[in-house]
Amino acid sequence: MINQIPWSDAAEKGLLISAGEDMAIIKNQVLNGVAQLWEHNLNGTHGFIVTRIDVEGLGTELVLVLGEGSGLNEAVPLFKQVALDLGIKSIRVHVKRKGLIRMFSRHDFDVEMYVLRSRLNG
């Protein structure tokens, strides 16, 4: 089961690693309704996911901003249903771990771009 929830200390602690230095920004976005916080409890797994709804060239898109915990593989179909219920036709997610690319691919996600970065400060 997934539920949209208000910001909490438990969620902040549960997103500590994935949010990193962006925690204050993400918290502010959830508190101001720019992003949504979800908690999932599925088959003995538990985690938090932050989403945002973007309107861009492709239309309205549900963005999985970040998440932490276990059970993401089981939660993805539920988020796809949330998007469909809202009339949203696509979901976007940015990942850093190759294993997540394989996991999302099993749910009909396609890789559309690669991002490269050069850090110039030494």
C-alpha cells in the first residue's frame, strides 16, 4: 500500500541518505505543495518516496524525485496507477545506480538520456 503523507521527522530520517544536501529544499517543496511525500508498506518492505508533477513539452509528467527504503520494485506499479488515475501519461525518474535502470526497465521504463558531469574545482 502507498499513501501520500505530510512531512514528518520519520520521513526526514528515512530520506537522509538519498536527499543528502538537498534535504532542506525537498522538505520545503513538500511543505509548500510543490512535491508530494509518499510512504509505502508492501510485503514486509517499507520506504519513502518524493514525487513532483511537472508540465513540460511532453505534457504532464509524474517525477519520482527520490526515495529510500526497500520495496521500490513493488511500489512502481502502484505509482503507475496513481499517474493514470490523475490523467498523467508518463513517469520520469533520474537514477544514479545501474541496478535501478534494470529494475525500472522491468516496468517498461526506457533510458532516454545520459548525463555527464566534469567537476572543475580541483
